[in-house]
Amino acid sequence: MDFKQILEIFNKQPYVAIMLYKEKIIYANKKLQELLGFSYKELSKMSAEEVFPPGPKRNKIKEVVKKRLEDQEFPATYEPMEILNKNNKRLIMKFFTQTIKLNDGSYAGLVFGIDVTGEYKKEFLIDILKEINQTIITQENEEEIYTNIVKQIYKKGNYEFVCASIKKFNSDEMDPKYCIGNYDEDFLNFLRKIFKADPDYANKCLATKYMLENKFMIVNDLTKIDFPNKKLIQTLLDKNFRSILFFPIFKNHELYSAIGICSKYVDDFDSTSISIFQEGKQDIEFALQKSENIAYLRLLQEALDKAYSWVVITDENANILYANKSVEDITGYSLFELLGKNPRIFKSGYHSDEFYKRLWEKLTNNEVVETILINKDKNNHIFYLKDKIVPITAPNGQKYYISLAIDITHEKTLQNKLKKDILTDLPNRNEFINLISNKIHPGESYACIIIDLRDFKIFNQLNGNAAGDYLLRKFADFIKTVFYEEDIIARIGGDEFAVFIKYNSINDLYSIIHKIIYKVKHLEDFHNKISVNIGISLYPKDSENITELIEKAFLALEIAKEKGDFTYEFFNPQINQKIIEYSDIKKLIVNAIKNEEFIYHFQPYVNTKTLKIVGAETLLRIKHSNKIIYPNAFIDFAENSGYIKEIEKIMFPKYIEYLKELNIPLSFNVSGKSLTDENHIEQLFGNIEKLPIIIELTEREIAGNIEYTKEIFRFFKEKKFKLSIDDFGTGYSSLTYLKDLPADYLKIDMSFIKNIETSEKDLAIVETIINFAHKFNLKTIAEGVETEKQVKILKELNCDYLQGFYFAKPMPLEEFKNFLNSHKNS
């Protein structure tokens, strides 16, 4: 085999073969020519070291060649080295050399090499990924995360420029904040002008479109790209940037930042680069979320430490790992005394071993346990906890138990709560009626007195729930001082108290009423805060039926309210017009129940963004003699008289039927009066499961007794019902109770919506309600939307849903079905 045949074999090999003689390349196979982009003719004019970029490695190669020329015969293996490429591509090769002696006695160098560019790039990309992961493990601060990641990408990848730009809060501007490499302030200012999270800037900056679509961008040769902003391209080329890889970073499903990587090499980014940086992107997003979560956790721990509720965390063996300040306050034990102890330290002896055995079995089966515990503190005093114990399994498989409880030592048991108003400890409406039934003796005279705190809602709006609750408790305490122990005193509404007393003469009643009015006018707790109106009915004179007696006291109260502050009225036959009106309403309701005249009208609400129908409100009507009678004519009487429960029993099955037929979410209005009757609620909803039911409650009703409302909300939530708070802003206007109620929707009353085009105050109120609702993860529904401008404003305020005459008036079933069919594709 001659020399030419040997060279031909080298030409067919997948590796590089070079022969050097007297510092020059005298042979280079086709593989080398292909990789370097130089022809054999060009290579033959080059010295060995000229194929390497300037630097220490080029000098090393020069020294090796010199030794060979000095007749030193030796092999050599080189670590991967960067090789010059005519087309400016990154090229890394590993070489093996051997000195050979020619026939004339001179020496030459034989060099074999393999292209390891792919492996090298993969290796440093993996190193970058490792550094990102290390950052995630070791860093918590966001600035440290970005700084370290940008530094490692630049260093490991030998790139020209790496920069992380941060999206400014509530702005489209992107700030190149964490940068390293070939840049100056003028360059960054140039980027700030053209790089924005705004689709209108897509023709000014290469990366904008990709950033907004949460995609990777690769440009592998800036000299070949056709982009409108020529100044940008030239600026990048002037910086010696040839390839660019760019990717956005999202946090909480929103654009948060973006990272750009610029290389001096052409074709420097490929599918492997995307794969590695895709994982890196996920890790960075995880790290940023972790950083935010850690901040939240620290806030949470601080909140738990300062919370009024009991929080205890144990390990899987029930050894206490954490107890907040409330636990120390309730039990008298310090945290140091509790750590490592078992909760049996609180054992009182009131619960049987079987009770604890069943509780533990449920917990070990990962069931959440809700129960009332009777415990004992450090000083052997009994305390009661309404406890919810939640088993939690951490990602590492470790199990923990979290006890979340409230101290109910000074409250009655759950059964008594159904009879008592938790806030004032007075009987509620149902218990008031029961107690009267057991008190009445034939031949005796009794009075039913209804006391309404006239300006209480205004007081509550101005001063907040806490002050309102305090005022109600003080009034309950005061009213107890006016009457005797044997008299029945109750709180039967949000701001209504009732008293049932035996009396001897009418003058006794006048004396009591005048005393109440005088005290409310002059006592410091009530002076200039509230006024009262009082309605009185007499037994057996006005009625021997307890329900009718209460109704007539309410009738008298309505007359008193019309007279102004601090007025009272006895029921009497001369209130003819009112009697006739209320009698007519009662007759209307009774006949409507008997003749099945209650119907629903349906008013749709739409998604603010798409304007597509997403649900409807069911609105109660009476259809009598082909005439539609609206709720304002009968609903107050129905609620005060108790007929509302019968109406709800009739209408709820129809609601279920329409819900299934129409196949869209429908809301069902539940009266606040019904809400206080647990048996009624259980009968109505107890057997309903797995239906997309929305329960709608007015704000003024749910805020009246917040603790009991929480119980009812939990009952509905266990059945997977959605909960909607109606007429928000017109009742107690208390944003604070939202955090305690697991509601889903907040309906903004139309009284605010109708003036948002002209009233800055109403606009500000609506904006505040929407923002607060969203912070509590509530969807908002604007009621009474009537104009296109209102739609536009509400859309800008990020209101979720819209309802009103602009879209559709309330309509009967058949008309509503036709309406839905005509709007299916619109």
C-alpha cells in the first residue's frame, strides 16, 4: 500500500487527520476541511498554531511543534481545545499527536482529532443546569438567585453577554437589571427603549413576540435575519453578538422576567440548548416561586404566632412540634413546656378511651376530624375547643397533624347555639317562639314587644363590624336590666330584639317603653349612636296565635318607623290601611302557595371578557290572573311571617328541575330568616349532592350573626355548593368578614353601578370591592348594568361577570330557553 492510498483512507474517516512538516500543514483530510471551513489550499498556507485562537493554548501548540523540529520524538494527548472556524462557529476538538521519522531522517508530526463540540456544549450546559439547581437549593433572596444564575450561564458557557430583565410592577417596561459581559450603560438604555411587554413593540425588539407567548427564541446568525428594526441588528453585531437564545420567566401564570444569552459564535444554540434551558427555566420559575413562598411562610408563621385561634402541629407520633401564642394563653403552658409532649397533656377525663381511639383511627386513615374537645389547662381548669385536626403528608412522606381550633369555653354546645344568638347569648327567633309557647297561661295578659335599632346599619357602616357587635352586646346587656328574669328576651334579627312579658295594666307597658327610650337617648353607650322604634301587640286582645302576635307587633313597628326616631306604636284595629295591606299580602302569599302561582324569572349574567352567558339568577315572582307580581310587594312580609320557608320548600325542587334542564349555573336565593333554622336548611338541602348549585345570600343577612353563618357556609361547602353574597355594599359593607367565609361570588349592588359613569365616589367604591374580592379569591358580578359605557368601565376594573338590562331583562322560562338557544354561538 503506497502513501497515496493511506491518505485516501484518512480522507474517508470520520475523524481529523493532519500531517505537519516544518511548522506547516502538509496534509489535512476532508473531515478537517469540512469542520474548519477552510480548503486544503488555505490550510497548506497556515502554520499549525494558526488554527487555534490567540491565547495560552496557541502558545502551547507552538512549543510542541518546536520540539518536534528539534528531533524530539514523543506522543501527546490534548484536552478539548477551541479551534478557529472560518464561519465563526464554536468548534471544540480533542487531539492525539505522534512524532514520526521520515526516510530522509527529518521529523514530522502526525495529528489525529475528533470533534467533541456537541459533547462539550452538552457538558457545559449541564454544568449550567447544575449551578441553577444549586442556586435553588442555597439561595432564598430573589436578587441573589438572578445574580448567581446570570453569572454561571456567562461563565460556564463562555458567552459574550447574559442579562435578566425584570418586568416592572403594573407596567409593560422591562428593566435589564442583572447583566454581565460585553455591555455599557448606553447599550442598556437602548434596550430599555425598545424592549417592552407590549405587542405593539414586536417590530422593535426581536424577543417581544416570544416573551408574550411564553416561548423560546433562537437566532443563530444575526447577519442573515430580516427584521424591521435595522438599528437593533446593527447594534448587536457591533457588540460581536452572532447568536441569541432568549426565554421568558413566568411567576403565578404571569410574565415576570426574561433572560437573554448572546454568543459570539454562529449556530451556537440547538435543540439540546433549548432542552437544557427549558429545564433551567422551570427551575428558575420554581426558585422564584419558592422565594415568594418562603416570604409568605415567614409571614404565615408570624401570623400564626399572633393569631387568636389555637394552632398545634405534631409529628406522626403526636409529639408536639409547634404551638402558637394562643395555645400558651389558653393552656397556661409555655411553648418550651409543650415541645415534644403529647396532646394528652390536656386530657380532662371527660372523653372516653373509645372516643380517643375512634379519633386516632380516623386521623391515621387520613381523615379530617372535626369535633368539640373538653380539655384541661395547666391549672386544672376546663376549657372547650371546637377543633379541626388535619392530617398532612409532606413531599418526603413525613406525616404531620395540624390542630386548628377556637376556644368556645364561654359558649354553649352546638345544640344550644341553635337556640341562642352567639353574639348576645339571647334566644334566637325560633327559641323565642318555643319559650312563649311554654309560658302562656289562659286568662293572663301578655305583651309582645319588638325593638328595632333604627340607625344601627349606618353605625355599622361607619364604625365597622367590631364596633357594631360591641353595640349589640351592650344593648342586650341593657335590655336585660329593664325586664325581669322570667321575661323572655330574644334577638330575632340583625338589629331587632323581642320581649314577651306578662303585664297587669297598660300603664305598666307605657312605663317600660318610656324607660327604654329615655335610657337609649341618654346612656353613653347609645347616645347619638342609635335610636329605637318599638312595636307592641297584646295577648289575647290582638291574637291568641303566637305567630300572628309577632306579625302584628311587626305591623305596629312599621307604623312607628314611619313616625321617626324614638317612637312606638301599639297594634290597634284603627291601623286599617296597614292591616288591609298586610292582610292582602298574606292572602296573596297563601293563595299563591295553594294555587302554585310562584314562578321563576331568569336573568342571565355574562363573562366580562367574552360577553358569553355563563349563568343566571332565579328571581321569584307571583303570576296571578296573568299579572306578574314582583317580590317588593310580598317578600318582606313572607320573611317576617315565616311563609318564606314554605315558599322555599315549593320552589327548590323547581329550581333543581330547571338547573338540569337549562344546563347552566343558576342561583337560588335563601332568606336570612330561613338561614337561622337548621332543621329547615337540612330538610331543604340535606339530600342534595353533586349538583352545580349556587346559593345566594344577601349581605345584610349573613353579617348579622357571623359565627352561625360560618357554620351554615361550611354545611353548604361540604355539599360542594357555590356561595354568592348578594347586594354587597348596601348592608353592613364589611370587607373584613369575607376572609372568614368561604364564598365564591360577590354581587355588587346596582346602586353603585348606575352612577359609575358620573360619580368618582361610586367608581372608587366599585373598584375597591372588586380588588378586595379578588384578594379573597372571590369572583365579582356587577348588577344593574345598563349602558355600554358601564360595560367598558367594569371591564377595565377587571369585574368578572356582568348582569343587567344591557344584556337581558328577567324573563320567564320559555322565553329564557329561546334566549339561550339564540345566543349559543354568540
